[in-house]
Amino acid sequence: MPDQQNAQQKKRIVALISGSGTNMMALHRACEAGYINGELVGVIANKESAGGLAKAEAEGISTAVLSHKDFAERETYDVQLQALIETYQPDLIVLAGFMRILTQPITQHFAGRMLNIHPSLLPKYKGINTHQRALDAGDTEHGVSVHFVTEELDGGPVVLQAKIPVFEDDTAADLQERIHEQEYRIYPLVCQWFCADRLRLTAQGAMLDGELLGSQGYATD
Ligand code: GAR
């Protein structure tokens, strides 16, 4: 029964990072605990200084650095990045604080098996400085989204969001801390769904257990 065997096989996950890699580590721990039917087989950073690299190495996870500074063109960087990712033969690629805009060919190549976590309630605040922008706008609620990656920056179908309150004296750092707590819950959950073959990307949008998800993902209120 090859299908059943496939379903039980652990999915190979590659994480792309630029920074401290705390989301990457949350995913790794969730794999180790058996919460996700997967294994983090590789961590790729676009900077040698990414703090997450040492964390991954300490766990015995294969790491690689592909510096964007060695490439004049975004397109040629992405060609190399795609080839590097492919060496790990991944089932799932997770962007975990990877601060690069990806070009259309690489997003197309990995369509349906690349996820991103973005610290805003998409479609609000695509791009950077999301916490400060939420504060500047006087928002009383903020949040984080996990979505499939498409060629549109932070624009692919949302799978799951988590909301946090914004209090009067909050700083961007306060929001980031509160967001992180939610990130460590929702990203592993979405990866669990994906690795259990419950979640997929279709032409209509993200589907969980055969149901099309709404524009703000699962459990939209
Ligand atoms: C996370 O908050 C993630 O949502 C954000 O970077 C942080 C990485 O933290 N991602 C983006 O802003 C992507 N546009 P980490 O390195 O500790 O996981």
C-alpha cells in the first residue's frame, strides 16, 4: 500500500532564515516532539550573521549560507537559492524570518510547498516595520499570519492568523514579543496540517481537509 506508506513518511522540511531563527527552532522542536510529521533537514540563511545558524548547528541540522551580497541580480540569487534548496529534496519550505523578496520563478517552482509567516494581520501591512505601522495607525489589535507563498509579496492565500491586543503604552518591541508567542503556536500547527496532507494550495485558494479557507484563513470570525 504505497499511499499509506507515503502518508506515514516524515516530510522533509527546509527553513530559510535571516535572523535569530526562533520560529525555525519552534518548528524543529515540534518535529522532534512528534507534533509535526516532519524533520527539519536543512536551514539556509542569506547572511552569515544569522543567529539561527548556530542554533541549528547545535541541533545537528545541516546549514548553508547563500549571501545575497555575492549576487548583483535578484534573479540570479534566486536561481542559486532554488538549486540549494533542491539539494535537500524538501517536501516543504518554510520562510522563517527570511527577509528577502523572492522572484516569480522561484515562487512558481515551489508553489504549494512554500509557507511564510508574516507579522501582521494580512492583507494589512505587507512588507517591513509592521509593528511600528500598526502603532502609528492607532490599531487596537495586531497579529500574525501564515500563508502560502506566491509571487505577490506577502500576498498568497492565508492559512491561519492569530490576533493580539495593542495597549496604549506599547512599543514595537512589546508587540514583537507578544507576536512571537503566537508565532510559536500557529506556525507549527500549520506545518502539522501540511505534513499530515491536510492542507494544500489550489487554484481557488488554500484548502484544509477539503474545505476552501476564507480570505483570513481558518477560523475567521
Ligand atoms: C518573525 O516575527 C517573523 O514573523 C518575521 O521575522 C521574525 C523572525 O523572527 N518575518 C517577517 O517579517 C517576514 N516579512 P525569528 O528569526 O526569531 O524567527
